[in-house]
Amino acid sequence: MDYQELKRQIDELEGERRAQCRQVMSLAALGGNVRPEFRAHLEAANDYRAFFDALYEDDSLRFTRAWAAWAKLARKDWLGRFQPEHAVGNVVFGGRGLPVEFAGGGTLLVPTGGRGKTARVYVFDDGAFNESAATYFTSLDGAFTCAHIEFDGVYDVFAGGGAVVFERWRFNENGQRAKAADLAREYRLTG
């Protein structure tokens, strides 16, 4: 298949699905074709779904935004494609979300985006998973527990698909979040 055929197939989709697939295609496109790292996947595919699934199956692409967009749109169980520092399955909870209990008192309920009253909890180092595939919920700073895991520091919290993901911030020698500082340096946004 070539890029023009990919566009034609997506243009033939109906309504919201067309818009969603156009977004995935735009993340894979560059200059009227697909990006070089995706080209072999497109040439081997016979339809748009086979192309997007081939991207998803390629572990070398799992940190790309196109991979994340398709994982989210197709409701893939993508968390298993990354290596968490800690994972707990079948955490039973009551109420409207998984409780996060703060050391100084108080509780925050994190909606899991799943059905039922069980969740999976993952803890990742900064940048160790593709956060574009997840739904950002909030950031937490301090000491807290969730699913009998003790946390202390700054964490981004993501939710969806019956899972709650904590991403621990790392800081560089200047006290900046390492991931943000690396991106600023890469794009020459620092003075």
C-alpha cells in the first residue's frame, strides 16, 4: 500500500472514526508520505488498520506519538509493552476511584477508566513509558500510599483502561525535572 491509498481509505471512514484515524495518520506523516521509520510498515500493509497495527507491533516505535495514538484509539492493552519499576494487579477498591492516601491526612480518588472495582497499578521512572498513550490525571508531591505502595517525591499520575500509572520525576543537578531539561536542551530552548 502507498500513502495515497492510506489517505483514500481513511477518507472513506465515517464521522468520528475518520477524524481519529486522520490524527493517527498525521502523526505518521511527513511531507506527503509517511515518515521514513514507518515506510516499510505501510508498504507491507493492505489496509489502514493493518498499517496502524504493524506500527503498534513494532517495539522500536513504542515511544512515538503515532504508536501512542493508535494504542489509545484501538484500546490496546499497551502497558505490558513497557518495563515498570513496580506493578500490582487486581487491586480491589470501593467507591469511584482508586484511593491515594496522603501521609499528612486526606485521600484522593483516581478514576481508573475501567469497569468494576479492581485496578492495576504501575510505577515507572521518568520517561520509561509513552505517556501519550495514557490519560494524564494530576501530579502529586510528597509522601503518599496507593495499593500498599509507599511513594515519596513528585509523580505524574495517569489513568485509563483499568490502570493507574505513577511516573516518578527525576531531577538534574540544577533541580530541574530531567526530562523537561533534556527536551529544552535538545530543542535549544535554554539560554
